[in-house]
Amino acid sequence: MREENLVKVLASTLYEVINHRVSVDVAFKRACKGRCASNTSEREELYHLARNLVSDYIRVTCSLGKEKPYGKIARAWLNGVDDDDLPPWCRLSYKEWFYRRIVGLLGKKEGEALLKAMNERVWWLRVNLLRSSVEGVLRDLDSEGVTYEVDREIPYMIKVIESRKPVRLLKPVKEFRAVPQDKASAAVVEALRPQPGDVILDMSFAPGMKTSLIQMLAENEAKVVAVDISYRRVLTGVDLLRKLGVDPSRTLVVNADSTQKIFRDEGFDKVLLDAPCSNSGAVSKDPGIKVNLTEGKVRHYAAIQKELLIRAIELGEEVVFSTCSLMPDEGELVISEIYDYVRLQRPIKWAHSGYDVVSFYTEVMRFFPHKDQTDGFFLAKIIRE
Ligand SMILES: C[S@@+](CC[C@H](N)C(=O)[O-])C[C@H]1O[C@@H](n2cnc3c(N)ncnc32)[C@H](O)[C@@H]1O
């Protein structure tokens, strides 16, 4: 690709991420329209450049000073940026407030290790036992020359070490016998311990990664009600559940607001609340998150989480609450609102304790990118007294 066109694609990806607040993947697709070759390897190379530029955006703009047009930023980045004299948040390419909060919680050495880890993508595959066996998927990965590790804690999870092909184009992924899903996301469902016959409410299910794992672990024999407020995401969810082999006769999908009283109190054995959040733990998946993350966003989601959690506890005896966030505001501090009325359990042995900003931090769980090679997740299992 000619340099002029390359700069246009990179600048346009930045424009989409910053002005339309979309993920890097969506931004790149839009930026590529009419500009990129359909040739997979060239397109992949270009995608990686665009993704790395978004990840480096804060570092480059720190170095250039003053706001510059996106084309100038892309060109400067391609020529190499001198970051020797920049403060640590700029060198790691995070906003100052976020850097300070993480380092305040974990200390400088560990905090920086976490932020650095999130600048790299780690790929996990979940074998879809509704459609395949672990051995079947491993055979396919072997024949496609993928190097991988089968996880020790969750044996249907596979960490991809190296793959010539993009993960989404691997045969078992295209056939929905394996699905890209983070190990911490799987741990959330493991904490719920779904069993055949359970009546389970998934309060914010879309696009359905965890709902499908619930049914996988319950051998498609749980009764699941899957609710989401977003009609567009519900449609994507219905399609995904079907492709993953989830039994629609035992999985009722509802487009509604879960804070509203649409179900009878105490109507469920188990409730999953994988709450909407700032996504600050998912930077490795989408570096656009760190560009658009604000303290206001964290406060906004924390308030929604509290409202949803209070309703969750009315609906079921056992509630699993999770957020893909590294902020205690969207984890420990949400639980502190209900702590006096409930009991907490720690079903995931390999999980870490929460941040010690609350007295009960050992009773809640966290997963960390630099320690677990997962997204940053908060997890609590709540038993109503
Ligand atoms: C973290 S995502 C859920 C991901 C999903 N559990 C999965 O594993 O595929 C949060 C979801 O919460 C939904 N949501 C936000 N507010 C809601 C509400 N009041 N009631 C129901 N769903 C809500 C969003 O539309 C979004 O799909």
C-alpha cells in the first residue's frame, strides 16, 4: 500500500475511535472501506498497525504536544516517537488519572506491570462442548500449526501462543466448536456452578458468551432467562446462541430493562449479573477503551451496577456479580452497598483477593492481566441471608 493511503487508513481509524467512540475493530473496518485490499495477509498487517497506533495514541500525542490532525499523528508515529523524557503514563500510553489510580491501588512496580500487560493481546479459546470435544479442537489446532496451552484450572480453555492465521479464521472457530472468550469471563460462569435443572436468570446477557457457557456447563438442561436492554445486542445474541448450539426451548431471551420489576421476586435459583461497566479491564482486547475512558464513565456505570445488583438480590438466592473493570468503584465499592445484608463466598480457588479498600476484600475475587494473562475482572458470589 502506498504511504499516502496507509496514513489515510490509520488517521481514519483514529478519527472513528475518538469521534464515534467505537472499538478499534469497528473503526478499522470503517476506515478500510474502499481503501484496503481484500488480501488477508496485507489487511491483517494493516489492522495490526492501526491497532498499535490506537494503543500508542496517548504516547504519541504526549510527545508531539498540542493537538495535531490525525494524519500528522499517524505520520509521526510511523517515523518513530522519542519518549525518553515523557512521564510514565505517557510512556505506557494511558491517561494520567488512570495511571495514578492503578499505581495507587497496586504500587508503582505492579501497577506498571499491569498496564504494560494490557498493551499486549492474549487470545483464549473456549472449547464449545455443545459442539465438540477438547481433543477434537486440539486436533484441528495442531493441523493448522497453532501453538497453544490447555489451561490447568479450566480444562476446556486454551491459550493461543502463536497462530499464523488470525484466530477468527481458524477452522474450529469458524465452525463454532471453539469460541474466543477470555479465561476470566469463563471463571465468572464457573463461579455460578450451573447444573441441569437450575432456573437461572442472566440479567444482562448480550451478546451471550456467558449464557452459552451456562448452558454448556448445564448440558443444555438449565432453564435460562436471558435479558438485555439493547435490542441490537439482543439480536446479535440470539444469532450467537443459535450458532453455539444453545437449546432455544430452554433459553428464553427477553429484551427489557432488568432494573424493572418484570419477574417475580425470588423466582430464580441463581442469578448472573455481568454488569455493564467502563470496560477498563478489557484494554488488551480493545485499546480504544483507554483513549475514551473517563472518571465520569466509571461513576456512571457504578451507579447502574448498584441499581442492578439490588434487584438481582431480590430475584435469586445466589447471585454472581462481575464487571470487566479494574476500578474498585465498579467492584468492591458496589458490594459495600449490600455487604451488611448478605454473605460472600469465594468459589474460584485461583482467583486473587480484591483491593484492600474495603474490610471484606479477601471475600471477593479479582483477575489481573499481568498475573493471570486474562482481562481485568471483578467477581463476587453473593448468598442472600
Ligand atoms: C458486559 S455486557 C454483557 C456481556 C454478556 N454477559 C456476555 O458475556 O456476552 C453488559 C450488557 O448489559 C446490558 N445492559 C445495560 N443496562 C441494562 C439494564 N438496565 N438491563 C438489562 N441489560 C442492561 C448492555 O446492553 C450490555 O449488553
